Amino acid sequence: MTNDGEANGGPVSCPGCGTGDNVPVAEVRRAKDRIRLAPAPNKTGDGCANFIEGAVIAGLVACAGAYYADDRDWPWLLPVGIVGALLVMAGTIAVIRSEGKDKRRVEAGADRAAGAAAGARYCAPCDGVFYASGDPWQGVAPPERFRHHVWTAGGYGDQLDEKAKAATGEGKAS
């Protein structure tokens, strides 16, 4: 069932409240709603900043070990500080690699996610998302269900928060 307004480029009636007070999901302006309706996780993959942060923390750990080894006359603290610094750097590198992998997955699934989001409209009075065509669901669904649908189609549904992971039920209204 296609809404006549959508086919003619006019307003689309919301199946929940019946108003035309809705916009395509891509045109949502309010920051809070844009985050809730994001087609993908915000993975910047900024490895350089993460590396600098990790290096500074590792340097502080090593310096603390050296300082207290000298200050308290406990020479065994120097190798402990060095090992601690190496562990911090190993953790930093693991985080950088994981974020890079997640960013590549998001980029690879962007077209599939865009296809899943195509035709979706956000109704502010209902605080929900609907598809005028009725596919993939009838009626209005919460933004978490929309995000679950789009992120799963994009191949990164495992990165959803718990509320969105649980949002797979039917829409609010038909």
C-alpha cells in the first residue's frame, strides 16, 4: 500500500497519528533525534589521537615506576613500570585495531544500510518511524527498531545498544 502523498512528492500521512507532520529520516534536524536515527555508529577510527593518549599514559606509568624506584629505594619498581607501560601500549594498539575494523565494517555496509533506510519517515508527534509503503513493517515503530533494522542490514547490528537490540517487535499502530 503506497501513500498517494509520497508518490506525488507531497506530505505523507502518519499511520499512527494521521498528521503530515513528518519528514524523511535523512532530513531530521534535532540533534537528539539524529543520533537516535543514525544509519551507522559514529566510528571515527581516529587512531592517531588514541595512539598519542596511550603513549602519554604509558610514559606516565614508566616515569612513575622510575620515580618511586628511586624515591623509595625499591629497584624492582623500575621493571614493573616498564612492563606496565608496555601493557598500556599493547592495549592501546588493540583498541586502535578494533576501532579501525569497526570503521571498515561500517563503510562496507553503508550502501546496504542506506537501502534499508530508504523511504523511512520520522513522525515527531508519534516519536516514531514508519515506512509509507508498509515494508518492512506496518505502522509506526520506535526509533530503536528502525536503528536495529538499518544497522542489521548494514552488517554492524552487533554494535547496537541493549535497548535497540531488543527492539524487534511490531510497530505501535497499523
